[in-house]
Amino acid sequence: MNSASSPLKLSPVEGHRIWAETYDTDPNPLLFLEFRTVCERLGDLQGKLFLDACCGTGRWLVEARARGARVFGVDFCPEMLEIARSKPGLDGRLASADVRKLPVVDGFADIVMCAFSLGYVTLLAAVREIARAVRPGGSVFITDLHPKGHEAGWTRSFRRGRLRLEIASHVHAVESLIEAARGARLELLELVEPHFGKAEWEIFRLAGKEVIFDEASRIPAVLVTHWRRL
């Protein structure tokens, strides 16, 4: 999240290859807010098969495994997958692929996660493939930067030294996501639009952005949606 200074723009592939090294350690209030919002809604994962369709460095796979789930992760970025592979229990449970063409059979998972990724891909194709991968009655969680954040000038960006690097992305309206999901036989169970709160203030401070906290907390920061496969 950044709205100041002129960035160097990168493609999603280029950007994530560079970001991978510090993705887990960069202070990121968006990830923290999303994580605590979704964790309250995951429910019992014991023995369930949890698929992260855009797993990145494996942050949701680690959480799901700690809750007793069997896990499998997919991502398009080799550098992100390499970080994920180094984490306990994830080696051998990862595959390099695009969310629009997941290497799994129909109804593969009990739960599918797609976090902060739909802005990089074609919405309809990705949502249809996510829906295909979850069993009937299973759950899907889709999260992303809230469109209100885009309207406020927030970007998907990170720093390398003095450079600010921005990853090119699309803005999908909430209504477009709902329409795509319903067309893929996903029933909306909950739509949450959390704002930054006290829990995120310290992360803003660590990132040197505490001066913009009050302004940033006035609008929804993250879109969290929970679906059931019909």
C-alpha cells in the first residue's frame, strides 16, 4: 500500500520475483488486517483439504496446516514457491501453475483460498477455476485490496532500497466479483469490508507511515468474501 512518490512499474511476474525475498518480513498492514479478518471465519480445518490457489510464500498454507488441515499450494512465481518450500511441512505440497489452470481434479479441495491475487488475472477465468477446484458444499475465501483503496490512490507496491516498485494490476468492482462467482455456482455467505484498526497502527509505524494512518483507516482497506460451492 503506497500513494506517494513515482514508482517503477513492473508486471506481476517481474514484481513478485523481486518481492519474494522480503515478502514475509516487509511490514504490510493489508496482509495483517486480512489475516486476522479471515482467521476469525476459517472454522474447524482438522483433516480438511485446503488448497491455496495463489499461495505465494505459503503464509495461508502454514496457518491451515497448524489448524490440522492437509494442504496444497499453487503459484505462478518460482521465487515465491521457493520460499514456501523452505517452510516446515510444505515441501512436496506445492505446484507451479496459474490460478486460471489449476493442476487439480474437479472438487479437489474442501476449502480454497485465493488471497490478494485476482487483481493480477482475468476475473471470470480465475473464479470459474477456483469454483471447479472445490467440492460441492465446500468453502471458498477470496480476498483482495478493496476498490476504495484503489480510488484513494493505494497501489500494490514495495521498496527496494530507495526505489518504490509497483506491480501492475486490475481493479475488479465488488459487483463484478459477485456476478462472476454466482455464474460459477458460488453462493455468497459473507462479504466483509474491514478498516485498519489499532492492531495495524504498529505496522504503519514500522513502515514509517504512521502519519497516514488516520486517513487510511477511514475507508475499507481489504475486501474479504466467503462463498459456498453449490
